[in-house]
Amino acid sequence: MMQSCRRQRQGKEKLQMIKEYIAVDLETTGLNPVSDAILEIGAARIRDGEVTDTFETFVNSGVKVPANITALTGITQEMADSGMPCKRAVEEFLRFCGGLDLLGHNLPFDFSFLKCKTAAMGLPLEKSGIDTLKISRKFLPHLDSRSLESLCTFFEIPQEKKHRAGFDAMAASRLYLEMGRRYERLEPEAFLPVPLIYRIKKESSITNSQKRYLLDLVKYHRIELNASVDGMTKSEASKMIDRIISKYGKIKR
């Protein structure tokens, strides 16, 4: 009888909301985790609903910040250029996380970028996490919008700055706690972490026409290229060509 009661108590404990996790959010140059870059990482270690530590950094990925991203986030080229190199930023973020699960709003999006960048660095990344967007879809299907901003407005959760990584990570954590307070008893499993899975699609290699044009640009502008053209992917070559044209101009015939 005592063993049965103990098993019941343990079962209930497993269904409680997670007590310690890493709330995270990324700002990026676009929506494609393979070809776009990380601009900012913001995270907070949460224990029993309280912030115990934070991690925030701009990320210098050596790419141009699109004007529409600056308009949305306020992140300028100068801010991005002042950040950590991508490899160091991701490595330090992973050390900050330790073995804790992740939490974020539309977390699979952020994880897809982290997975692609760690794969390119030869680093393993296996994590479980909680997606507040998924929770909101389950319990608030009637809402017209379940964006982080809309949900924070709905629940009267303050947002100091929108579309900035650290502030959005904190907002997602507050959203998790608020939805848990209201809905966890209805379906406790919805508030527990699940394995995060993202399968990286193999990229196409640089095309012959890209290779010829890139080499012509390098020769025309007398640029020293510190990368192997043969080892580039199609998207990497395209970005390299765009950067050279943006900085030096096209070949004048």
C-alpha cells in the first residue's frame, strides 16, 4: 500500500510544470536556418519562476543586416559587428544552458538555427524543450493571433522591448507561468518538455556558373579570398557574391 502511494506521488510530481529551465530567444537575419545568420542570443536561467542568471550577446556572423530586420528589431550593422563571433557565441550559450531544457515561443524556429550552426561547427546538440506557442494553440484556439506580442497583450504581461532576444525570452517565460497557472490542471503533460528534433537538409554544392562569376569578381576587384571556393555550398556562394557586389560593385564590362 505504501509503495502504491509513493508511486502515485511520484507520478504527480512528474506532471508538475518544470521548475528550472533556460528561456531563450534568437534574432536572425531571416527565416532560413541554413542560409540566414543569428544576430542576437538572449537567454535567462529560470528557477521556480525567478531569474537566477542571464546570457545576452550580439552575434557577428560577418553578414549584412537587412534593412527590414533593423526596422523590426532595432539591431543595426554596428551592433551586430560588435558582437561575438558566431562560434564563440553559440559555444558560450551552450555552456550557459548546461543540461537544462529550453523554453521559448515558437521554440522549434530558434532550435533550428542553433542546430544548423552547431552542426556546421561539428558540435552535437540534443535538447528537450517547451514551446509556448504550441501550448497557446492547444488552450487558446479562439484567438486571432498567438504571436508573443498578442499573447502578452491578452494576458497583460509587460513587454519592455519587442523583437529583442533577451526581452522576448523573459516574456516567453512569463507567458509559460501564466498559462500554467490557468490551464495546467486541464492537461499537465502539455507543460512538460519534449525532445527537440530538427533534421538538416543537405545543401547543394556551388554551381559552375557561381564559381566562375565569384572567381571573376575576386580577380576583378583584386580581393584576397580567405575561403575555399570549391568547398562552398550554393547558398554560401550566393551570399559571398552578394557581399562582394554590395561592398565593391559589379564587374564593369
